[in-house]
Amino acid sequence: MDVRSMIFGVYGGLAVLTTMGWTFMALVLSHCVVLYSVAMVKKKWLCFVAGLTTLASIKLEPYNSWQEALVTGSFDLQDILFYGGCGFSILRCMSFALENCERKDGSYTFCDLLRYNFYLPFFFFGPIMTFDGFHAQVNNTQLTRKDRELWNITTKALRHLGVILVVDVFFHYLYILTIPSDMKLVSKLSDWSLAGLAYSNLVYDWVKAAVMFGVINTVATLDHLDPPQPPKCITMLYVFSETHFDRGINDWLCKYVYDYIGGDHNKIFKELLATFCTFAITTLWLGPCELVYIWSFFNCFGLNFELWVAKLFSLPPLSTIEGVMGEAMSRRIRGVFNAANFWTIVLYNVLALNSLEFAKLVGRRLIFKGFPLSTLSVLFVTYCGVQLVKERERRQALLDDPEPAKAVDEGKEKAE
């Protein structure tokens, strides 16, 4: 047994016990025991059934209220720590069970699961590292630091501290999140102000996620781990396949559901089944309700619609026309579609952050009432931004790997 991983598990378990009490600890351990027992059978479908049933027990009434009542004490973050701790713990246990099914010789031990599950920086808020990655990294005995790595970690921590202060100022003085709840005030805003408010809400949520995961990742890096990175900046998103605010959960869903079912994501019906299963699990993770159903439906549709459009443009005569025109003109035409796609991403996600009424108001103003002046001007500014992002990605691809950069760029444009 590796001493370092054992210390991680013991320290994390004691911290959780001290923070949340023995009843919460017993509840989490019961989830671990159930899913570990199922993992020993080495049947993937059984692991999914047991894991999703356990997850449903903390997301659906009356089971979640009954389990929450087991936790004694009352402090400001108790609800968040309860649902975050239980939810992430169940997903980690499912990752352990599914990876155990893949192991040919023998099985992982219960201690392996506990060390993985109770690593403190990831326990309450994530991000999720799949068990295979965590197990390999935490048992690595060849621990070295790159040149200036500690200096880079220190500067990153100081940068996160500065962003936390800025976010706190924004939260108290700019009212980015509270203005959309006042529909009378919002309805009096200009089209540009409304578009900026919707965009700012997504940026604010991205900054919170980036800072939270950035701080956690900084701590994990000190422990010689390579955790999932913070989410991609919302300003740089123009395809649904890259839209996520939690890269750890996204990696988990891609590995065990989306890529497992969808394969190479070129077949329409397999992609439809893969996205449906992915967003069904995501809906359960977020907590089933009307708003989450709407959010899941539109994002699932967006992913599939991108594939349908890519398939359509790969068929003649459209593929022939694109082959005749120059690469620059092709990028411009794709940029127009990407600009429209960016605002569908904004609208589909702003309803989850604010309300359905606010999202409907933004959609009506930008698509119908603001047409043509506001609609076209907003799309033009977005188009320019998308082109800048695509050029930056192209140059970065050339720096990373000059030879296949063109192939990567063409492959991504086909996915769009």
C-alpha cells in the first residue's frame, strides 16, 4: 500500500467526519459499500443501475429529505456540502465500479475506493478524476517537479486570489445575477443592454467555476496530481460539443456514456442515443425539474443539430460548392453559422442560470423585435469575435504541432 495515498484517504476521511458528523460519514460509507459490492460482480449494466439508483435517492423526494435529515447541525454551507459530497461521491464510486469491470486480473480493493473517494480537495466540489487516472497518479513513486513549477503554482494561486476579490466586488456592486429577476426593469433595457446582460451572466458563472476549480487544481498540483482543467472560457465557445462548466463531469460522461455509446459520433442514430443517455444522466445529476428538462432538451438538440448540419454539408452539391470556394471564404461562411450558434448556447444556458422568462425575453428581443438592426449588429460583433477565436486556435495548433494542424482545423470545422 502506498503511504502517500493512504495519508490522503485518512486525512480526507477525518476532515469530512469532523465537518459533517458521523451520520453523514456513515451515509457516504454506505454508498461506497453498496457500489463496491456491485463492482465485484463486474457487470457494467449492474453498476449503472446501482449507481444511478443511489444518485436518484439523493435527488428525488422523499428519499433526499430523509437522508438530509440524518445530518445533524446547521451552518450556512451544510446543504451544499451534503449534496455536493454525496453526489460527487456516488459518481466516483461509479467510476471505480466501471474501471473494476475493465480490469482483467483480480479486482481493486475497498481501500483503493476509500483513498480515491475521500481525497479532500475533490470531495465536496469536484472536479472528478476518473478512478484509472487518479489511481495511476497517486501510486506514482517517481515524484519530480519541473523547472519553476512551484513558482508557477504560487503565481497561479495569487492570480486566483485576485480574481476572487474581483468576483466578490462584482457580486456586491454590479447586480449581474439579480437584475434578470426584475422583469419590469429588464423589459425596459435596450436590445444591446439585454444581450450584454445575458452574456455577462454566463461569463460570471464561468469565472466562478474557473476560480473554484482553479483553486482546487492548484492544491491537487501540490500533491503531484494532474486534475481536470477549469472550463473553457464562455467567450471562446461556438460549438455545443465544447460547452461545459465542469470539465471533470464532462470527462466522466464522455468516457462512460457519450463516447462509449456514440463511438466516432458519425452515425446519426448512435449520436442521438448517446446524447439522450448523456443528458438523461445530467438531468438526474442536476435534479429533475421543469427548467432542467428544458435545458437538457435544447442542449441535446444542439449537439445533434450540429451533426445533422455537418452531414448535410458533406453531401453534394454543398460539399462540391465548398470545395470550389477558397479556404478563407469557407471559414467566413462557417463563422456566420458559429456566431448564430454562440447565441443559441447563451440562450440555452442562461435559462438554467436565471429563469425561463428572462431567456424568452432575450430570445424575442434579439430574434424578432430587434430584427434587423439589433439582430444583425449583435451577430456581426459576435462573428468578428468568433473569427478571432478561430484564428487563435489555428495559430496555437501550428505552435503545438505544425504538421497535422491543418487536419485538426478541418476536422473541427466539420464537427461544427
